[in-house]
Amino acid sequence: MDGKRLYCIRGAVCCENTKESIQENVGFLCSKVFAENKICAQDIVSVQFSVTPDLDAMNPATALRLSDTGVDTSAVPLMCSQEPVVRNMLPKVVRLMVTAYLPEGTSVVPSYLNGAQVLRPDLRRESSV
């Protein structure tokens, strides 16, 4: 990976607890993260998801596999786990961490969407609505 280094790009999205909502929102979040960070399939090491316990209609890894994100993730290792239960936690959230090789010096662009912006107000940007 000449001239590249390993980065982790974070994101999150709020969803309703339906297969349709999870697939649509996970697909949108991943599409946005891949596009804004110029990530192609061969650069991805893995994608990890966590979900709050109130989202059980669909695994986000399955949602990604079924979504058209513009990046072929069929050979990418995907992992999903349950978010720890914490008092007053934001409900119905899928969190994302993409580990990928990107050009050295890249400024990664996280995405917090559909109400998940409250998780990281320090990263608030106009394009992450």
C-alpha cells in the first residue's frame, strides 16, 4: 500500500425498526461515507456496525450487502455487534466504523445522519444532515 495508511471512518444513522428503514438508512450512510472519503472496495479492510438493542428487524451487515452503495462490498468482511446499554442512550441507532487504506494525509469525513448528529456535535457539518 505505497503512499497509503490505515484509517477508520466513523458514522451513525437513526432508523425505525423495520427492514426497509434499516436497509435504506444503512445504505445511505455507507454510500455517503464511501463517496465522501473516496473509498473503493479494494481499499476496505473491514466494516463494523453496532446497533442499539431496539433495532432487531435486520442486521446492518445484511442491509449493506443488499444496498447499492456504488462500492462492491461482497468480499469485504462485515461485523455487527450490539451497542452497550447505557442510561439515556439515543435509541434506534446504527453506528459504523469503516477501516480502509487511504492516501497518507487524508482528512477523513465522518457522517452522522437522520438524528444521529447529536452523538457528535463536535463534528457537525452542513452536509451531514
